[in-house]
Amino acid sequence: MKVLLLFLISILPVISAEPTEVREWTSSVGSKIEGKAMGLSEGKVTLKTTAGRTLVLPLSKLSKEDGEFLLEHFKPEPLEAPSFEAPTLDHPLGEIVGPIEASDGSSYFLYLPKCLAAGADAPLFFFTGPNPSKKKTLERFISAAELTGMVLAASVESKNQENAFVINNGHTKNCLKHIKKTLPVDVERVFFSGTSGGGATSLYNASTIKCLGALPYIGYIPSGSSPTKKGFYYLASGAWDYNRYSSAGAAKQFKNRATHRMYSGGHTMGSKAIAEEGAIWLYTRHIYEKRDLFPEEATRFEVRLSTFLAELSEKDSQLAYYWTDHLLNLCEASGAVRPIIEGFHTKLASDPENVRYLAGRVALDDFSEDVFAPVDGKGSLSEHTTPNIQTSAQKLVDEYSDVPAIKEIAEGLLKKTHKF
């Protein structure tokens, strides 16, 4: 059944073309100046004073009242996504279905997001586990699929076994071939994911199949594998996981195309929020590197993204601030959505707790690269730590004792790695 879907959303701040009237502006320290604001961009206001000077000031340098006035004055134009129809398919949208038979003994579970558009091939997120996938395997990625528009699939047969990477890779290829033949999916725009041995399989897949990168949980790069350096990689590991060093080393190897996301825990997948974050991180890196190739897909995503940021700003302002920073500075988001993101970012930056949280995330990234990555190369290490790790982790605990989300992870870094 074809359903006409039209999204029209009005959100916070895109730049208005009209300057303000001449008025008195008050700085954060109480000094005053007269003039009019000509525009607001990247958290900075351009003021033209009555004396003829042009000043470019961070919004934080003005009083809270003036900052709120500017955010209200320089409102965004509404974002309007192109109207589109949902595709007519053999499987329902918004439900996990399967297992679906592919070929040669391979099968997969499938989730088609409700935001799929007819006539456009969607990117794919493909999961391989250390144990055969079950129907609930894809549940933790559904919210990310509904935001990004990625189709989800999980190999039923993938598992840890002798010659696992080659066997699992064969099942992956069989599933991708069937998906390409039967669904509106671009299988060359695929992100691989998996846990432990399945996470290692995701990186092995990224060595042998054209893809956009991977989200390996508590995994490692299999010996002799060379995942594409053109991809993006979100390497997730528990703070005391015995593969934490190999995850850190892989992230360092991929440089600015990767991140090592640590969370409190051992050899586990962590929370559903980590899954959502990882899938969104990968998709946003891709879509803003290739936005010109997928303009309609990007626009539809950005309408949903605006809603996502608005809701997250109310629910978890620290995480919302992380995302606005990620989108502006790492993804270099462009188009009509950029001023909207700037508006959220500027408003969120007025809360010191948000700024501290982001600083803590950066500090964890530095810790991964400077402290954990040099230990890589020795394989999985059980019940392991070093004096340098202990000293560096304690510094993080002390520095971010006022930021619970960061402190909890830093305390986990103090622990010896999980026992095999």
C-alpha cells in the first residue's frame, strides 16, 4: 500500500535576512553598547555599532537576555522535506521479519524503517554476531534506523567457529546478494556491525566487501585484514573489556575517520543508547561527506534530525550538545539544516554542564589514543592494567568528578580488564 507522506517541520534558528533595530546591548560583564545585529552564525553575532564599528562577538559575551533575544529574532525558515510515497514491498515497514532465506544455507532477519521512500535505494546496516542472530537482535538499532532511514539486517548463521571470518563472510555475501535482488537497498552503502567475534567479522567484511565502514562492539581487526580506509568506524568497547586496547588501536589507525566509544562495562554490548549513537554517528559522517550525491535523502533525514535535536535538547541536553558539536565540527553539516544546528548548539553552550560533558568526551578520546592504543598489538589481554593506565585514569576521575556520565566511565578504566 502506498501512503503519501509529507513532512513539514518548523524548528529553531536559521538566519533571518533582516537585521535588528538599533538597541542597547549588554555584555556578560555589564558593559553596554548601541547598535544593530546584522546576523547570527556559528554562535557569533555581528554587531554594527552607532559609531560605525563592526564587531563579531560570541553570543556568550552578551547577557543572557540579549542572547535569547537574538536566538528568537534570527529564526529559521521551516525545513520542508520532499513529499514521497512509501514503497510497495513484500515485507511490512516498521516490523522485524524473518528469517528470510537467501541462498546456500544463508538467511537473515530484516527491519524496514517506516520512513523508506519509493524510488530511492536506502543504505544498509548489517549485523553479524558471535552466536546465530535472533529476531530481537535488531531491536536496539530500530530508533537509529527510523532517524537515518537505514535498512537493518542480521545474519542468522554467523557465529564463532573454526575459520569463522571466512564462513561468516560467505553468509554475509549471500545475504547481500539476496537483499540487492529483492529490496530497494544500495548494498554498496552498507555498514557492518557485530559483537566480539562478530565485531571482528564486521571488520573482516570491511576488508573484503565494498562498504561505508563498520560498528564493531568489543571486537578487533582480524590478523591480516585491512578494512577500507575510505570507510568510517565507530569502535565500541566496555571500559574494562579485554579487547579495549585493540579497539583503541584500530581507532587510531583510522585516524579522523574513526572514534573509540568507551562505556562502563566489560565484555558486553553496553546500553541500547550506544547502539543508537553508533549507527547515527556512522550515517551522519557518510551523508555529510556525500551529501551532493544524495540530496533528497539528506533533506528527508534533516527534517527528522531537527525533530531529534529538539526532543533530545529537552531530554538530555548534554548528549544534544555532543551531537550539535559532532554535526557542525566533525561532519561539517551543510545546507539549510546547518543554521538550525547552530541555533541548538549556541543555546546548549550556555549551560556549563553541557560544555563540561563534551570536554569529558574529548578527554576520553585522548585517553584512548594516548594510553590504550600503544598497548595494542598484544591481542586480547585478560585481567590486565598498567601503572600508566592507573595514573592516567585516576586523573580523569579527579578532573571529571562533577560530570557523572564521564566519571563512571573513567572509574571503569581503573579496573583490570575482564577475565576470559
